[in-house]
Amino acid sequence: DTITSRVAPAVTAVANTAVIDVDATNFKLLNTPVSINAGANAAVTINAVDVNLNIDEDYIGDRSLVFSGAAASPKGNKATVTSGLSVDFAATYGAATPTLIVPFAAGVNSVQVVLTLYKAEIAVIRAYETIGPYGVAIGTPTANSRSIVVNGGTANELFWKTSPVTPTVANAPWNPFVVSVADAYGNTAPSSVLVTIGIVGGSLGASCTN
């Protein structure tokens, strides 16, 4: 008798590996608070992404960014952004200055970026780089921006929201005027304080009261 054996041929697993090349074309802003009071700080995370929101891990080093989307307060306090140094926000999106150096590692800012906002508004924060590492500008589409509700801060002073009209006519109603409570930056502040208005100078008729 003849004894034979058969050995099953070895099966070699084949893995298909695809490498996706990601070049940053946009920024995506993340992780800011929904709302803050005027004058408060808010940290923001910045991702360098392609159109499909993949992070470009080759986007590294010190990058010169311009931030926009937050206006100055009624008293002229300009919004600032800080990452080591501090600069003002640009007046418009797409401006070339003022630039802030922001270090990146693997497509994400590696040093904290802090916003300080002063005007009570809905600030829509965007970042812009005039010339990115691939020779073209990198911006923040509206969908990738970050909205922050900035509320009036602590009550600090009174101001005329609608000033009294002068001179006024004797024995006639005085035109309506409005007094508002403001924070240190000139924004209307939430307050239930009782305000007393007094008239100084001039004289009152017999039927008038102060």
C-alpha cells in the first residue's frame, strides 16, 4: 500500500493600505463657550482641515493668523486675541493684519489661543492666513466659524440712551427720554437698580414736581 499526504497550500493575507493626502484649505474653530460677559476671556481650538474636515497633520510650526468677527465696545475697547502675545481683531474678515503667531502641531494649535471680547453682540469668530504652507490663503468658512453670545457685564454707570430734548416748552410735556445702566465698556448691563432722576438748574412751574 502507498501512503500519501496532502498539505493545504498556505494562504497569505493581503492588506490594501490607502494613504489619503490631506492639505489644509480651511480652519475649523471649536470648543468656545456659548456665551460670556463682556471683558471675559474665551479659549478657542483651531483645526487646520481640508474641505471634508480631515485634519492636516502636516500643518505644523508657527503660523501667522488674523482673527475677525468681534467689534469694539461702545467705549472703543477692541476685541483681542492672545497666544503668547496679544493683538487686536481685524475690522474685516480676510484682512492681512494684524497677525498673531500661533504654533501648530499635527494640524491643531499647540499653544492656547484666548479671545477677549468687549462688545455685547453675537460675535462670529473666524481665522485667516494670507499665505498658507501650500502657497494659497487658508480661511474659515461661515460653517466652520464659532459664534459667541457676549452679554453686558456688571453694572458700572448710567448713560442717556435717549437724551432729554432741550430747551423744552413751558407748561408742555417733556419729550420722553431713557436712562440705561451700562457696564465698564459702555454696553447695556442687566440691572434692576432703582434710578432717580433729578432736575438741576432752571425753575419749576407751580404744577411741576422734581
